[in-house]
Amino acid sequence: MKPRYDDSNCSEPESLRKLFIGGLDYRTSDDSLKSFFETWGEIVDVVVMKDPITKRSRGFGFITYSESKMVDDAMSNRPHNIDGRVVETKRAVPRDEIGKPEANATVKKMFVTSESSNVMYNM
């Protein structure tokens, strides 16, 4: 299957840049989904999943941003209301990682600095 876009300029893996959007209205199109989510950054791919026979929306889709921080920005601005529906957004998990405990982990960034070597951290 040929990719819909060229993401060779993206330095981060697609799995960190991809957002799942669930609970979409059946009228929501690729274009309206892209238009809504490009508020938080450059989108390199968008797809509303459709039934292969009826071509009707299955009620969910995916957005791929050019950088992972854009996913963070979109997630921090929830809830999202698209075409009259409050949709669910979360990081997309590759199929081969579904069911693994680490697939559901929330990543939090932490920067620790110390001016003394006597500091102890409890985590």
C-alpha cells in the first residue's frame, strides 16, 4: 500500500505523532477533521475510517502531525466538539502493541536539575 503522504522530513516516529479521534459524527469528513485539528499544528495525514462496502464513516479517524508536541497541544485542549459531537481523543496505539501494559501508559516529561549532589529523590 502506497503512503498517502511523505513524512521523510519528520524526525520522530509516526506512533508518537498520531492521534486517535473516536465518536465522530457520520457526516465528518477528512477535510473537516483536518480543518479542526490543524489549529494545533501541521497535519501530514488525516483519515476518517470508512466501511469498505457502504463507504459510510465508522465513527473514528486518525490525525498524524509533523511533531509529537502538536499531539500534546491538541490533547491539552480537550474536550473537542466536531460537527456537534464531543469526540474522544487519545494517542493512537499501533495494533501490534495493543494489550501490552506499556501501551496504556501515560508519558509525562520531567526535567530534574540539582545544584547539590546530596539531593535524594523519591519516586
